[in-house]
Amino acid sequence: MDSILNTKHGHRQIKICVSGAAETGHCGVDALDKAKELGREIARQGAVLVTGATTGFPLWVAMGLKEVGGISVGISPAASEKEHVEVYKLPVDFMDLIMYTGFGYAGRDILLTRCADAVICGCGRIGTIHEFTIAFEDNKPIGVFEGPWEMGTQLEDIIKRGHRPNAKIVTGNDPKKLLEDVIALVKKDKVEEYKITKDSVSDTN
């Protein structure tokens, strides 16, 4: 019983979803290096990375994160590791844990954004816009990572044309500052730590 009461759980680690393109040919010069630096910064600031367990921009973020010992979780559209690799042609590298949803890309996107505390959008395509809109509707903190790609400007244009002000969106091209701003927004909504007592873990049957 005492060991249960004294255990420190990792749930309070902030989980950052990074959304981005699986194909990065349109992302511009140094985009993948910028992705790796974003990953390193997520690890340095003590957060857990959550991605769609895919290639491209999110994979390079995971590569950077693992360089400095961060934790990486993937949410797959596939129902199994075999389907993930053989049907979807997705990697298992740089992941500490992959959850196989079996929901395809559209269903996966909902779980991906909802299991994270915040979403950062990098260079992306239509899937990134989808994940951005889910996070927007769920009122999650969102970071728009600006770089040598069009996505930052496109998302800012969507925000303007959406006619719905949102104070939980921050933008920037400096990974360290962007992460600090996103994490500050997350901490405003974090619940107080639940205190485990003997009564709360006792068997009442």
C-alpha cells in the first residue's frame, strides 16, 4: 500500500502532438533540420511527443527528440503492426510506443489530437489542416510553427477567415519560444494533482 501511495506517476508530463506532412518535398530548405530541432526542444522542456507514427515531418521531429533522450508515442491508423508496416507503409523507428487504432487516417486524427495536451502544426498538407481544425474545435492550445513552408501562413489565413477568435493559438519560428508559449497555455488548464489516499485505493467490495 505504501508503495502505491509514494509512486510518482508520469501522467502529468505534458504531451505535445506534432502534426505535419508525411511527404516533405514542398517544405523548403532546412525544413527537416527545423523539425529535428523542434523535437529536441520538446525533450529538453520535459514533454512527451505524440505523432501519427508516420514518415516525413513528424518522423524527423521524433528523430530529434530521441537524440536527447525524449519519449515518443505514435498513434497509428492501422489495426496492427503488420498492417502499419505492410499496408500503410509507415515506420516503427524512433517510437517508444505505438498504439494501433484501426480507425484509418480520419479516425486516427481525432485520437491523436485528443490524447495530447496541445498540438503544434509544422509543414503540412490537408491532414495537418484536419488535425488543426479538430484541435481548434476541442479548444486545445495550438502552436503554429512557422518555417520555410506555406502551412503557417495558410493556417493563419484560416484563422482570420474563420471569424472565431481563439486565444489559445500561438505562432513563431523559434522552437524554444514556441514550446514555452504552448506549455504556458497548457498549464493554465492542467488539473491539480490528484492526491491518492488509502481510502481511494481500498477495495470496497
